Amino acid sequence: MSEGIQKLKENLEQQVAVYKQLYALEQEKSGALVINDIQKIEEITAREGKFLKTAAGLESERLLCVKQIAGDLERTPEDLTLAELSERFPVLKGIRSELQQVVKDIRDIESTNAQLLIQAMRVVNYTLDLLTYEQSNTYGPQNAAANNRSALNNRAYEDGKKKQLMDWRI
């Protein structure tokens, strides 16, 4: 096994380890999202940032390894894929499948966390709407049915009300 392949294998193993730690943090974040613990979410996000910086550094190293391997194989680095390398160098097969699995797991949990965030935002918006709701019927009908206004007239009134800055009918 060439030195480039060995370095690539070690790099990919380190990436898998970092991604597994990111996955564990995402799981922890899911729990914090469910109980709406903002402080814990912020803490987890800060820790994730550190792991993402590490992952970016490892990715740069991986690209250098692939560049070296591509030179040895007389290919361009852009043409080499991990699938092709794992077929050519069986030592990479196990790490490839492990990397694929952890990336899939991270995608799945990030999707779940995104849905949890959307639901949390809906609850916050609904609560804010309830807290800031102010019924203002000073110039309009209190009850359209009681005032015998047709639905069309009431709708026209509401549409006009939305477009005006001031009500000049005083």
C-alpha cells in the first residue's frame, strides 16, 4: 500500500470520528429542541462549530492526499472518487461504507432538527400573535351579521382598511 493511500485512509478514519461526534451533538440538540432549552442549543451549536472547523481541516488534507494519489495514478484529482479508489485499493472499502453511513445519519437527524426548529418557530409566532393581538373595531362593524352587511361589503371594507394609513371618515 502506498504512502498516499495510507494517509488517505487515516484521514478518512479521522473524518468518520469527527462526523460521529457531530452526529452525537445533533442527537443532543434534538433533545434540547424538544424541551426548548435555548441555552443548551447555543452551547451545542458552539461545540459543533469547533468540530466543523476540524472537519474542514481534515477535508483540506484529504484533498492533498487525493492530489498525490492522482499524480501517482496519472489522473486528475477531480476524476478520482472514493468509490473508484476503494475498488482499486480494498483497504478503503470499510472506511468508505462507514463514512457513507455516518453522513446519511447526520443528514437524517439534521432534517429532523430542521422540522423541530420550524415547529418551534410556529409556536413562538403563534404565541407572539396571541400576545400582541389587539382587536380594533372602532370604525368598522363589530359583527357583520348583526349589522346586516353582506360578506362582499365587509370584505371590501376590510380590503380598503388594509390599504389606508389613516381613516379620513372621522
